[in-house]
Amino acid sequence: MLRLLRVMLFMIVVGILVFPQNGLARGGSGYVVLDGDTGRVLSGTNSDARLPIASLTKIWTALVAIENSDLQDEVVISPRAAMAEGSSIYLQAGETVTVETLLYGLMLRSGNDAATALAEHAGGSVEGFVKLMNERAVIAGLTNTVFMNPSGLHHDEHLSSARDTAEMLRLALQNKTFEKIASTVLYRANTENGMLWENKHRLLREGSGVAADVDDETEQPVSSLKSATGTAFAGKTGFTKVAGRTLATAFHKDGQTCIVVTLNESDDWNIHRGLANEVWQNYNLETVVKKGKYNVNDKLAIRLEQPIQLQLNKEEKKTVRQVLQVSRKRKEAVLSIFIGEERIYATPVKVESADR
């Protein structure tokens, strides 16, 4: 009897270790806030920890697809795409859909079928596209990121970090096509089912997102646009049982931009609002160097075509300094901005003859 009791106790303990009681995320969590212009980390915890990111993967899927296809390319939906596991925009095998429509379905409704169709089109196969995603990640310096699929479905090796994911969104937003799609709240699909897609990202619906291809304002859901008061303008949602809730949001206000990413955070909507508000309260957009021509010595000068403006808090403003590096041949130069010993920004500048 005692032996049987020990065996039963052992089985219970093993069961607890192997099977999470609530079926939710098993890993750690992390968050980061980036300066949306420079990529500087403004705050974060475990921001470089490698974690599953779920459908935030689709930020990179969208960018790589945009860079490797034409928006008006027509894609014939394969059986593999139509039967993709997980969230769906209900594509039918054999129907023809443009890359542009698939991108909206990917970013607004997180369609795994759209991710698969885009991968097959832009990469020749899902596997070929994943190679493109990883190659692009290396070029972008995403050192904590490895992709195993284009949708974010769980795979033990499919990992990134809060910081890398925020950088993905920051870089992707430099692409005007991506920015337009990721900022859209409503889109009328020209697929066979012809559905009206509303962006799953709640903060975009509260913010400054726009409606695309919606002619009749009466079709707009009550939750969208008319009462928009927030500062979110682009982003992506994600969830798997292993990753938990994942969220990426870009905010802007009065010329300032920040990007917030949380991984495995159940109260993500409120956390993102709060972190963005902390940026607006603690950081100001400061002109560090005005545009114009500056004499370096009797022979050499540099010219800035645009002012250098950075988000700085009060303490940083006191310690900011500039360092100019000029090439030996005096034809190239880089102006760097430091806070203490940390370089937070660098830009090439024009080298000219000094005024006399």
C-alpha cells in the first residue's frame, strides 16, 4: 500500500511538471520600450531574453513579403495554405488573391493561411521563405531571433526577444507600404468571402488608425475611428498557449515616437498605454544639433541638412555630448551623440571647406 502511494505521488508530481495546470504560457516574460526613431532602449526588463513571440512573427513575414513581391501579384491559394492551422481569414483552395489583400489579412486578422500563401509566393515554398526571413534578420542585426515558420505557430527553436521584436516593428515601419497596412483599422477584403476585416489590435482602434477600402461609413464598427483618442498608430497582436499574450505597438505624440513590446503579459493593453504615457511624461524631443554649417578648424567644416532631434529626459539632457570622427582623407565624417559613455545616435555628415 505504501509503495502504491509513493507511485501515485510520483505520477502526480510528474504530471504537474509536464502539464501546466492552466494550459497557459510556460516560459518567462519580458518587455521593452524603444525610441521609435533611433532604436535606443528607453526602458525594459528581460528585453534580450529569447522567448516565443507567437504572431508578432508576422511583422517580419509582412516586411519580407513586401520586399520580395509586387502588391498586385496574384496568388493562387494552395491546399496547404487553405488548411493552415490556427487563426484564419478563410481562404479557399484555388481562389486567386492579390499580395496586397493577403498582407491586410495577415496584419489585421493574423491569418495563418495568409502567411502560408505569402510565403509560398515570395519564397517559392514555406521553407524557402523562412530562409529569407532569417537572412533578413541577420542583415538587420536581430541576434536573438530565429524563425522556423512564417506564422508564429509554436516551435521550440522559433524564438526572439522583446528588443529584437520591437526593432522588427521599427524597421518595418520605415517601409511606407508596411506602415500603411499596419496602421489600418478596417479593410474590405476582395476574397471570395468578401469580409470586412477589423484590426485585432485594440489600441489602434482607440488611436489614429485609418480605414482602407471602406466606402460606406455605416459599415464601420462602433469600436473604430469615430471616438479615437489614443496615440497608437501601428502594431500586431499574438497568442499561443506556450507564448502567452504578445503585443507590439507603435505610438506617436507631438513629434515623438516609441515602440512597446511585451511578451507573455496578460494585462498588455493597459501596460502598453502606461509605458507610452511614461515616455510622454519623462522624455522631450530635444534639438541636440541644429541644421547648418559648422567649422571644425581653419580648413574643415561639416554640414547638417537636418537638425538632430532626440528624445531625452532631464538628466540625459545635462550629460549629452557630441563627438565628430573625420576620415583621414577628410572626405567623410560621422557625428555621434553620447550620453555619458553610451553612444545613442550616429549620422554621416557632409565635409566641406571651412568659411574664412
